Amino acid sequence: MIVFSNYISSIGCVSIASLCVCAPLAAQQTPQILADETVAAEQPLPDFSYAGYGFGVEPIPRVTTELDVADFGAVPDDGKDDSIALKAALAAAHEMSGPVRVQLHAGRYQLTEILWIEKSGVVLSGMGSGEGGTQLFMPRPLDQIDDGGALTEIREYLEEEDKYERQPEANLNVLFSEYSWSAGFIWVRYPGGRHATYKESYDRPIATISSITGGKQFSRELTVASPEELSVGDVVQIHWHNREGPDGPLVKSLYGETDLKVGSRHWEKPDRPLVRQATRIEAIDGNQVTIADPLLHDISQQLQAYFARWDHLTDVGIQGLALTFPENPYFGHHNEAGYNGIYFTGVYNGWIRDVRISEADAGILTDDLANVTITNIVTDGTHKAHYGVHVGNVHNVLVEELTVFNPTEHTFSFNTQATKSVYKDSVAWHQPTLDQHAGANHQNLYDRITVHLVPDQTTDDGKPMYDLYKAGGAGYWNPGHGRYNTTWNLQVMVGGNVAPGIPIVLYAGSEGPDARVISMYGNREIELDFTPAPYLEMLNEEITSVPSLYDYQLGKR
């Protein structure tokens, strides 16, 4: 391990093995990874600004057609269960043509069943998440509620893979909970689709549209074998497979020339795409195709890819709601009962905004998404959650203005196969983690995050230490992340018994190759123990010239 403290250099860069530590000449200086052409070429940054609704540049639509839940018998604050009425209102919305807003009134509704959204253009809307707004109260967890077989596949998978939480000293030997990372009382999914893939026996044939013969990483231009099945405006996926084993070219593109152990899941299911990128066709000129956002990887004879159909919903929104659970006991990691708020899956161009979630096992869970904005979210309570807002198996998801008050196992989580996604302008108040969860997640960004923490460990030489990048994930998905995961302008507020003048060691013991850490500062001097060594600039310096990388890159477009 290498510990980085506050390097001072009047000439900028100091090379230590594979590390480049670049100390700023002045607080207002633009980081060299942006300002110096040589450094920028050697240490590329993905363009993260395509994350969010409409590839970051289109406004979230305002839906004016309204369907009032009161017309179906849903009455707030009457102490009665509103599940049947709310489900009836949503069912009516599914029968309407065009976008429709299912509107709740101010007050408290009681919900004891899952609210399914399975149609494009449906927006579930309350009167706001704060005082005087709309509350959904769920008095019992999902493990007491019929999911209609939606989780049958994962239950079979957990049994067959012997996924048990075993703690002999606590006399605990139970199957992992399917609610640890899936399901929610508001559940969005493509009708008939799989929200996540576990068992190969459930796999369906991939609908290939056209093979792609060439394209450069970070470019939007590519060449196809045949454009006949493509049209401008199509939303499709690009699939990359690894069919060449542990040393395949896609593994090399994901992790570079790393000495880290790469887990077997990267090659043991070659018929499944290891990387998927949902995108939109912007232009077609003969065999030349322009897509809406930059390629995650090269495409060539050696690193092949193709366009595939992607079944998805569009313009689905959830907004203006407080989701409240009763105070409930914490049974431990992977033993959640299912006090889960929102499960958002199978959506391109969607949003969740102005939502507060209290006493949850998981606030918001995601899967199979692209270009979704999740903004102005608060999670709170005393119950320890598995996730606050989880980002997994998604592309171009923007999470901004998230405030996490409650304890969490994984606070800001880039989970399995998450790509080009962003946590931005968010704050965590209770022993947070920047969880890069293993599973080929790569090219993701923590942007202008603030974490409040109390050191709970000490180094061998007695310095206070905190495992900020504490990560989850199975060993068969290691390393912790792929190339170019970036931390930008991270503010660390240290509480507890750390006197002024005492440095704190921030630990990251099992990350991935080619990480970027640009500006990490706070109310104590920081020493960074990060393995493997990242590209590092401006340790103990705030970036004031480019406070948000996302905003900076968006402005360049």
C-alpha cells in the first residue's frame, strides 16, 4: 500500500511508480488533468456530462393531463388502507393514451401492496415531500406482500448458489434476502421484462440489429456492417461480450495492464454481454452512424460489438412524495425484510425527484436504466439501510442533491455494471461509504460530495483512520471497479476525537485500476491510503476553478 499525504511541489507533478501526484501552484489553478494537454492525453477523463434525463441537456417534461386518485376512492388521513384505490388509479392511467400524471393530495395514504408502473408516460405525483405534502405510509414489509412471482428467479438463484448469511457465533444461518437489492413498494418495470438477470435458464435470445465494425473509445462516431435496420431516433443498446477468457480484449479495456486478480464472472458467461451501453441513434450517413453519447470502449475486429434491441419504458416519473415506514428492527446485512421505497427498472429518460424516504431497508434501487435523473432526495431515520440510493446495472444515471441522514451499509454505491453514472452535490451525515461494488462498474463519477464521518480505526502508527471506500461485491466480480472511476472535489468533515492538527487516514484498500482522485479536502489534513495507486491531484486542496466536473463538461458541450 502507498499512503499519500500533502505533497508540495513547485513544479507540479511528482511520479511515484504508477502514480502521478500533481500539487497545485495556487488554489485557483485548473487541475492539470484538464489544463495540461500532455497529462490529459496520458490520463484521460470520460465525459460524464451525458448522465441524466435527455443526455444532460433536455428538461424533464411537465405532464399536464391529470388523473385524480380521489376519483378512485383514495382519501388521505382517514386511517383506511388506500392500496386498492391507488392501484385502480394506476390501472386507469395504463389504459390512457399519452402521458398522464396520477395525482395524490396532501396528507397520509396507507399502502400495503405494490404499486406497479408498467407504461411509458406515467407519472406518480404527490404534493411535495416536506411538511404539508403527500405521504405514503407502508406499515408492513414486502416479505409479507405478494409480488406476483416477480422475484421467483432471484429466489431460485439464491438457493442454487448457496447464498446464505452464516454467522455461527450468532446462531444465524439464513438465505440472503431477495430484498437486499431488489423490489420496492413503487415498482417500475417493462411489462413482461426481467428487471435483472440471474439464472441463464431464464435468458432469452438477444435481438441483434446490426454488427458494428469500428469505433473509438470516447468517440460518438462508428461504422456498422449494415444500417438498414437502424433509424434516427432509435434507442438501442451496444453490447460487448468477453468470449476470450481471462485475457480477452474487453477485460484489458476494462482494467488495463493490471496485476489485480480479475474475477471469473468476467469470462464464465460469454453469451451474456459483459458491458452494455444504451444510446440513441443521432445520424446515419451510409455505413457511418453517430450516437448520442461517447463509446465506453473501442470497437474493432479484436474487440467486437453490435447493436441490440432494448425493451424499455420512457418518460416515467415519481415526484413529490414522502415514503414512510414504521420504526423496525435491523436484522443485519442481507437479512432485510423489505422496507424498500422505489424499485426503478427498465426506463430510458425518466426521473425521481422531491422524495423523502424514512426508516427504509433501501430508499431507491435501480436496474436496467439509462439517462435517468434522481434529484432532491432525502433518506432519514434510525434504521440502518442497505442502500440509500443505489446505482447498479445502469448507464448515464445522474443522482444529485441527495442527502443521507440515516446509517447505511452502502451510502453512495456504484454497483454491478454501472457505467458513466454520477453522484453530484450530495451529502452523507452518518459514517458514509463511497461503495464501488465490484462487477465491472467503470467510468463513474463522485462529483462535489460532502461526507461527515468519525474515524473508527487507527493505523499501525496510531493515526485515526476511516474506511471511506469500503466496498461490497462478490470475489468473482473483483476488482472493485474498472478504469476511470473518478472522485472530484470531495469534502471530508471529520468529527469525533480528532484534534486540530492531527491528520486522518482515509482508506481504500480494494479498489480498481486507473482511478482518478482530484481534490480531497476537509477540516483535517488528509492522508490517502488507496490501493492500487490512483492518479491524484490536489490532495488537501479544494478546486475552486472547476468545482463540479459534470457542470464543467456540460458547459463544454
